[in-house]
Amino acid sequence: MIQDNTTPKPPQWASWLLKKFCAPHLLEEIEQDLEELYETRIETVGIKQARYRYVQDVVSLLRPFILKRKPSLYPSLTLFDMITNYFKISLRQLLRNKVYSFINIGGLCVGMAVAMLIGLWVNDELSFNQYHQNYDHIIQVLENEELDGGIETFSSLPMPLSHTLRTDYKSDFKYVVATTWHWEKVISYGDQKLTMTGRFAEAGFPEMITLHMYAGSPAALTDPSSVLISQSLAYTLFGESDPIDKMITLGNQYTLQIKGVYEDLPRNSTFHGMDFIAPIEILFPGKEAMNNWQSSSFQILGQLQPNSNLAAVSAKITDVLYQHNQDRAKPSLFLHPMHKWHLYAFKNGIYEGGRIEYVYLFSLIGGFVLLLACINFMNLSTARSQKRAREVGIRKAIGSLRRQLINQFLSESVLVAFFAFVLSLLLLQLVLPPFNDLADKEIRVVWTDAYFWIAGICFTLLTGLLAGSYPALYLSSFNPVKVLKGTFGVGERAAIPRKILVVVQFTVSVSLIISTLLVYTQIEFAKNRPIGYNREGLVNMPISTPEMEERYEAIRNELSASGAVAEIALSSSSITEVSSSANNLDWQGKDPNRQALFGTVLVTPDFGKVVGWKIKEGRDFSRAFSTDSLAFLLNEAAVKLTGLKNPVGETIRWHDKNWKVIGVVKDMVMESPYEPVRPIVFFINNRERMFNSIHIKLNPSLSSRGALSNIERVMKKHNLASSFEYRFADLEYAKKFAAEERIGTLAAFFATLAIFISCLGLFGLASYTAEQRRKEIGIRKVLGASVFNVWALLSKDFVGLVMFSILIASPLAYYFIDNWLEKYEYRTPVSLWIFVAAGFAALAITLITVSFQALKAALMNPVRSLRNE
């Protein structure tokens, strides 16, 4: 009905009342009937009477059947109904666009798997030592000394320090124990001989670190004739038999009774690989020998009382060592909490760097890789915005609110993230074993852990919301009027955010490529460093029993006679380490207030011939000179430290004796290949130190296998208590690069995945661009464009973006890698070729990725393209 504006209207309040109480599905019909009746009454009974009767009719309609709504026509939607509807639509969209769904889900799957892998690695690093129940209260006592203008931190302390702390500060400590480091010892039981690692420790050590006992008691260590062994050692020696009370021999010296078997300690524990714990008292001939404050050869560990404050206790004990040992270096003690043992390192007396830097680095990489996958989703979703525009316009036109559209698009991204999460769990399970080999870990997923699943669900939701946030805001902002009129266009500006995201992706990827190349360059630089001795055919054997040292001369003679060896010698350290040092050396012209630290290596006179060191000045040790028992050979670093102009013939005072310098040897890299060689003195007087290693130069005219076979025969003849153990010096040296190589390999692994994810997104964008420009390509081909022209047309935009990424990534990567190299004293220069190579690699990968779609479009029949359009 068409109403004339001059026609009187019924009472407004009555019309309002009718709309409020009347069921919506009946309102229109009733309202029209009442208004027609109202107009008729105006003509018959007048306006006043018509208005009165209209009100009367409205009131009379207040009946149940008029009030009742029809649920089938007006359903009340619950939150569950809404979510179900969102996911139905999302699933339909995924199935309708299979290629883009595959790219989105595949990219997010890889990104989430990498993020979870790094998350597990970071968790493993941060939870290091948490196996021990007293983790929050266990400490190590360390010592700072002022040496040559800097502060050196030492963990080697005198044995009686533990007793002093235990008795004088018992209100602060629950336990204080002295222990050795992990030592290799031959364990004999019957005919079995095994070389195992373990510790000698004071009573209280097993209770402090909380061993999980399978049999026996940790308190048994109070008995000097007892020993505790690991579960794996017990099984190796005794199989299924009960090992308790069985007798075993350590190093052919100590016969001990097994009083306990404990669970093997996990890999992420400082005490991993500890196969036995023996009483430390058996290392000393008596109580008096244990009270030597001059010998610093032990670790001092402790457990604080629950109410003790670490800083306050540190302040209390700082002078304890100096009070008992008036060292000129003025040692000060402090407590090092267990939660910092693994991740932090000391430099100049304070925490600086350490593995915590790698935890930060890989956390950052994990976040970036996930971000790359989310960017793929954003890019592909916004690229397809034109296709979704009509849908958005229609939904808005029929009443959808913007927030409802945002919820719908976020539902799509969460659904994609959920599918990606399920697939990433499968991928994670597949790659964990090789990843563990790569990272030297034993990481595993505890599938029954509720926290894992809660964290996984939160992670999935966050990933879905992050990936879908920008597309949801962008797509829901379309103007429905323009869309439905057909005047809507995404325009050039709409592509700008997408280009920025591509640049971000490739900036991250190129930075990772540059960083990986620089890590490997640094490793190669250190590997190629001149080491000052000859590693070829050089073999080291640890001295694991007294017989090996006692029968050394007989072993040496027989090996020389066998022709298997060219030279043989002993030393107190292997060729790849310096295990002892001294700060109490004096020489003419030295500032009396100066404290200088030297490495000290005890050798036999033939050591130089075995390792092939270079004599720079003076002469080598010789058995022909009895005076060499009080002689020093200095390395070049020691000469530089002393400042002696003509060191040969000079006298150095050490341990109240005068030592004559007879020669200078070229610096040998015996410790870290990344640091300067430290000052070392070599001597042959064996009253101050013990020999720990036998060095053998294999006869080059024999095969290594044949020579080692002869050596084994001789060693077994003279050292029945020990198995034949040997290590090649070049392999031992190579282990010094293991940490950096592991970091480099992991960085390369993640850089490859980052590039893969970026290229996946690029592939999708190239595919979409080719599809959008099909008509243009067809026209160009009809007008004579070649395949190359079309390929260049579609590739140039992506190449430009990647080149821009290279320009941004190069200074960024340089900044971070230069900071990383700062920690190495001996480091590679940052070469330009690395940036050029990384740039070419990124461009080549981009072209390969884009070219597939570009060539596919270029080779398409233009008639078919134009006909479809």
C-alpha cells in the first residue's frame, strides 16, 4: 500500500507497541490490515473514532498466538553454531582452492615444525641440570684471581677448602663436598676390563645431586672401601645378576665393593657419563695429604640451606682461601649457582656470553621462520582479495557486521593452522632423530604430557591468529556498495604491503645465508691456522694405570725395536690441551706486584721429536745433559710475556728453585684454535707434576693398522689391567671445532628451511600473478611477444624485490656476524665475496622458483587464454 503524506496516521505509540509485541513473521501482514481498516474508518466514522478503534484493535491483539515466534524462521544462534558455521565456510574455501591451501598448509607446517624443534632445543638447554632435585640450591665454589691486569676465574681449588666451609659455615650449607672431574679409569671384574669415566668424591655428593638409586644406598660412600656404579655399567659387568657386594678394581689400584647402583644420568646433566662414584679419600695416602692448601686440583660443590642467600654467603667466604694460602694473586671465592653452570661463561671475572647466546640466537631464528610461514599466508590471502571481494560485499549487504567477517577470516586461518599443526607433529617425529644427531642431544616429545598439548593448542591458535590478522582486517574493510556496483578494484597500492612482506621474508633468508657462510668461513680459517707441530701419524694414549708409567722404559724399548713407532714420549697433558698452570714464576726485571699465568707441561726429553716442534732459539731437551732436570723451554708467547730480550741462558725462579732457559719453541696451538696461544713453560723434572699421556709417532713406512696392531700387542703385555685405548691427534684436534660446526650446520639447516618457505610463498604469488595477467599475456603474445619477453615480464617484479632484500640484509647480517666474531681472538676477516655469493644464491633460487610459473604462462596458447577471458 502506498501512503499519501496527507493521510492522517494512526497513533504512533500504538504502532510502536504493535511492532514490539507482534511476532516478526506476522507483523507485516497485521500492520497492513490495521492500516487499511484505519483508512476505511476515517471515511466512515471520522479520524477521532478511527484512532480510538485502531488502539482498541492493537490492544485486542495481545494474545499468545500473536506473541509466539516461529523458531524455524528465526533461530537463536549460539556461539557453537557460529563457530561451526565459520569452520564449514572455511573448509569449503580450502577445498575450493586446493593449490593455495596446499601452499598455505605446507608452509605453515614446515614453519611450525621448525619452531617446535627449536622450542624443544631451547627447552632442553634451559632445563639443563633440572634433573637434580636440589637444582635451585646447588652451587660450585669458584675463585677469581687478578693476573696481568685482568681477572681469571678458576674452578680448581684445594681439597681442605671443602672441610673448612663445611665446618665453619655449616649454618649456610647443607652439603659441601670436594670432587674430581670426570676421570677415565679401567674397571676390572674377573676377565672383563672396561675404560669408564667417573668421579672420586666426598660423602654427601650422591645425596646432594640426588641420584635415583636402583639398589643400595647413596650413603654407602662414607665407607672408603665402597663404590657406587651406574645402571649401564652394572648391566655390562653383571648382566641380570645382582651387583651389590661384588668386588671390582679401579685403575688396577683400588679394590672396592659395590654398595649401590644408580640410574644413568641424562645427557642434559653436568654429571652425564658418570659411571662410578668412588670415595675421594682413597686418592690420598693419609689425612695429612688431604690437608694440602697448595695443591688446587679439585672441584668444590655445595648445597645451600633453604633459607641461605647466595650473595650473602658469597660475601662471607670471599677471603677464606687467601686466609689459608697467602697467594700474591689475592684469590677471592664466590658461589656459582647450578642454573648458570651450562649456559654462561666467565670473562674477566664476570658472566659474559656462553651458550645462552645460542639460545637467544636460535629462539630468534625459530621466530623468524614461523613469521616467514605466516607472511606466506598473509600474501596469498590478500593476493586473492579480488576473488573474495564479491563474497564480502554480499555478506555485508545482507547484514553481516565487520567483526563477524573478521571472525570468519580468522576461523579460516586457525583451521589452516590446525591442519598444519597436525602435519607438523608428524614431520617433527620424523626429523627428531637426525636433528638429535646433528645437535648432539637426546630430545624427545612426551606425547602423554598434558602441558605439551596445552602448549601445542595455544601455539596453533596464536599462529592462526597471527597469520590471519592482516588478511582479516584487510578483506573485511571492503566497501559493499563499490563491490556490488562492480567499481571495486584493489589498485596498485593494495600490492605494497604484500611487497613489503616479500622483502621481509627474503631479508631474513638472505641474512641467514650470509651468516651461515661466515660461520663456515670462520671454522675453515681456524682449521687452516698453523699449529706449530706435526699431527700426521701422531697418536696419544691416556695413562690409565700406574703400570703404564712404571714400565714406560720397557714399553719404549720394545716399541722402538718393533719398528712400529718412529718416536715415543710422555707428557702431563695431551697435545690438544694444557691441564696445569702456575702464577708464581719470577724472573729478572719482573714487577714484584705483577702476577702472570703460565701453562706448565711436564715432558720427557723426546717429546719435541715426537710432536715435531720447531726450536726458534737455543736447543731442545737432551738426555745427555743432566742439568736439563732444572731447565725450561719457553714458547714464543711466554717470551713475549716475560719481556726477555735474550731468553736463552736466563734464570726463572719457580717453587724456590732456579730454572735455566735453554731454548724457545715456536708457539703450538694446544688449546682453543680461536684464541691466542697462551704462555707455556716445558720442563722434564717429574717431581712437580705427573705424566698423563703417552705420545707415539707412528712409523710412516708401515700402515697405521699394522703399526697399531704391534703397539697393542706390546701395551697388553705390559699393561694387563687396561684395555688398549688410543686417539689420533688430528681427530682430537678436529673435535675442537665440533661446537662451531654444530652451530654452522644448524644455521645452514634453518637457512635452507627459511629459503624453502620463502620460495613456497613466492611460487604461490607467481602462480597467482600469472593467472591474473593471463589476458594481458595472451594479447602480448598475439602482438609478437616472445617467451623470453613474457618470462621477463613476470619475473622482474620478484627479482627487484629480492635484490632490495639483499641490500637490506647485507648490512644487517654484517652487524650481527661481526658481533659474533668479536668473541674470537683469532678470527676471519669478513670478505665481500660472501655477500656477493649469498646475493647470487638468493637471486638464482628466486628465478628458479618464479620461472616455472612464468614459463608455464609464456608457453600457454594465447587463443585459449583470450577465449576464456
